[in-house]
Amino acid sequence: MQLIDGKATAAAIKAEIAQEVNDIVARGGKRPHLAAVLVGHDGGSETYVKNKVLACEACGFQSTLIRYEDDITEAELLECVNRLNNDADIDGFIVQLPLPKHIDEQKIIEAIDYRKDVDGFHPINVGRMSIGLPCFISATPLGIITLLKRYNIPTSGKKCVILGRSNIVGKPMAQLMMQKEYGDATVTVCHSHSADLKKECREADIIIAAIGKPGFVTADMVKDGAVIIDVGTTRVPDATRKSGFRLSGDVDFENVAPKCSFITPVPGGVGPMTICSLMKNTLIAGKRPSPTLP
């Protein structure tokens, strides 16, 4: 069993990005600029945005953090999005999710200029990705593809089971794993209503678990030599930790790992690659005015 070290891989990629940014600036080019909009004080979002700011520093990007209290109106947030869309100095930006319940998240996502949508959530980017056209690919699926490539894990012709059908991970991951350029695999998407889910998993060469249920994938669901990508990051109580909790993945790591050829840990697996992929998208945005242009 080989551990897939997302933290080390992300650090190496950020160093490569930083070198490219140095070269761009040395030639008189513009330093990429990423903005993040944070609404409220959700603990997970606070940590995630903080890590994005640190990643920008590591990559040599300029970064801007725009904060609002959770009582901001939808109209005020849409006005912020409009300002960022029209700010020529901002190459890409994200509106951190989740948003307060009184704000329509989809309306905010669709208001973002798809050419600055470095999260890859806009329907235009999602649609272009689904048919293999140049676009911003959502960060977590792109991070997973990058890990598979960096570790030289064969995917072509392999059976890949994806657990979960969310718009952020499950659906785009299935699209990428099907496409010849990325996964070239035979893909099955399973969810809460799938019949005989264990049988599907036992036949899989690659399992990508993204359902948010700690320890859901057990050893009896995994065949020997399978590749396991664990996207889950759920806080579970842990009295032995100072914080009172620990992060748990969707996979029963202790019992599943011995059966695998490759497996990602939680934390330190997919998580660091998500932010790293956001940096890759921002670099693309900074280098050209539109991801659809050559």
C-alpha cells in the first residue's frame, strides 16, 4: 500500500506555480490576483479562506479578502459580485460557500463572470467541462485527477466507482473520469438509492468516496489492490484532541488501507489539492483574459 501524499504534492505544484509567476513578473507581466468573498463566520469557511490566502502568498499571487456579516442582503452580495466582474485588476474570484439561507447560492454562482469563475461552478464552465472544451475545472475534481496523474496510477479502461452525486464533486468527477483526456475509465456513480452498492464497490479498480459519511467505505467493500480516493472531511467528536474533534474521511482507513495499492489519508490527501487546483485556475486566469481563448 502506498499513501498518496496530497500535502507534499500540493507544495511541489505551488512551488512550480511560484516559479512561473516569477518568470511572468520578470518579463513585465501582471502578477495574478485572486479575490475571495467570505460571508459570516462559519468555522470551516474561515479556515478554508485563510488557507487560500496563504496559498496565494506561496504562489506569489496578489490576494484580496472581502468580508461581510451574515446579515448581508442578496442584492448587496450581487452588487459585490458585479464589482469584481468589472474590476480589471481581479483575474479570478470565489464566493465562499455555504452562504446564509436567505441568499440563493445558485443565483450568486450564475452572477459570476464565467471567465473569472476559478471555482469552476458556473454553468458555462460546467457545461464546457462536460463536453471536453477548455474551461475552469472545479477544484476538488481537478485535484483528484492531478493526484492520479502525479502518482502514475493507471485509469484508462479501469472500473471507477464514484460515491456521491453532488454538483461540486460527484458529477464533475464522473465527467472527468469518463473523458479520454483525463480518466478514460468506465464510470459508475452510486448514491443513497443505488441497489447493491457494496457489489458495485467490490468490482471497482478505483473508488472515489465523496458522500460525507465517516467510515462509510469498509474493508468488505474493497477488492485487493484497489485505489481509494477519500474526499470526505467530517468533524467527529474526539475527547483525546485538544479541539474536541478530529477530521474523518468517508473511508474506514485503518481497515481498508492494507487492501489497497494506493489510498489518500484524511487529512493530508485531497484537501490540500483542492486549494492547489484553485491556484492553478487562478494562474490560467491571470495569463489570459478568458479560459476559452488559446
